[in-house]
Amino acid sequence: MSEPPAKGLILLVEDERPIADLVRLYLSRDGFGVHVEHDGAAGLAAARRLRPVACVLDIALPGMEGTEICRRLREAGDWTPVVFLTARDDEVDRILGLELGGDDYLTKPFSPRELVARVRALLRRAAGPPDGGRVSTLGPLQLDSGRHLATVDGVPLALTPTEFDLLAHLLGRPGRVFTREELLASVWGYASPAGTRTVDVHVAQVRAKLGAAATLIRTVRGVGYTADA
């Protein structure tokens, strides 16, 4: 009987087989198990059946787009980290993927090494801090990093790993204004002026989930964001 992969199973849904083979090779070399599907319906079924540690989803898939796979998983309460792959040079498509619960995206052509690095960073965020974490409180909002649990007035919030990490970073220094570039580097683990729109979308998603507590996250025009009661 074979040993389970050291770093867990990644679900890769990509209809371009040469790309799928290359990504599988690099993820496998890094210690991940990789299950590959080539169409959307099979990808969704595999996500539900296999419970991977993360999903890498092409957006343009036959049968069902990657964004629809993500939407259906999130609707079912499945917050498995998701990285989107897209050949579309259209910001609307990328932003839609993030708004539906995606954590990150790469535009083709991309470096397989960068994809592996993004997956590793995403899984580190999902695992939480190695020291057991801390509890941060701001008004009715409380974050327990050790349990990866966010609540408003005691009611749990359904946050993706990236949304949780973004909120935790802001609450780590209440009143401190973070630029979009700082948040991108600290939360996502990379710096790119083109990626700052990703920060805006995730902040909007976090605010929507905070409900009445959304005012705790303020926009400082021309600078960035801060958490302040």
C-alpha cells in the first residue's frame, strides 16, 4: 500500500493536457499528491469525493467553468482553498472568480514554480500560525487564529483562508493603515502592482460577510485600509 502524499492531495482541473501534465509534475516534485480532471463536471465530483487540501481550477473548462465549481463548493459550505488559472486577459473574469470565493489566480502563461509557491503560501495561511495563534478583538468582531474562527457577536463567519488572513493582518495592528501593496505582500506573499485589485475585491468580500460590523474596516483614500473601531 502506497504512502499518502506528505503535503496532501491537490485537485487540478485543467483541460489543456500539456499544462495539466506540467503542473502535476511540479506539484508532485514538491511533495503533493495530484488528482487531475479535464472537465468541469468531473472536477466538481472529484472535489466533493476526494476532499483535497486545495483546488487548482482552470476557468475555461468544458461542461462547467471553474468559477461555477468554486461557487457550488462555497454554497455547500466547502471552503477548500482555490487557485484559478485563466488564459483570459480580462479583469472582469479574474475579479468574478475572486468574488465567488477564489483565493488567488494566475494568468496563462505562468511559471509552474510560481504556482507551487502560491499553493504552498495558501496552505500555510489555511493552517494558521504554528504557535497556536492568538485571539484578537475589535468591537463585536473576534478572531481566534488558533481555531481559524472569526465571529461577530458570537456568530461564526464563513471566510475563505485568504479572507481570514487578510482580516487577521488588519486586526493585528488596529488603527495602522496598510497600503494595498503591503497587504498583497504580507497576505498573498507576492508583490505586484497589477495584483492590488485582488486586495480590493477581498476587502469588499470581507465587509459583505461582516454585515453591520463592516464599518470596522475603513478605506483610507489614496493609501489603503485599516481596522479601527
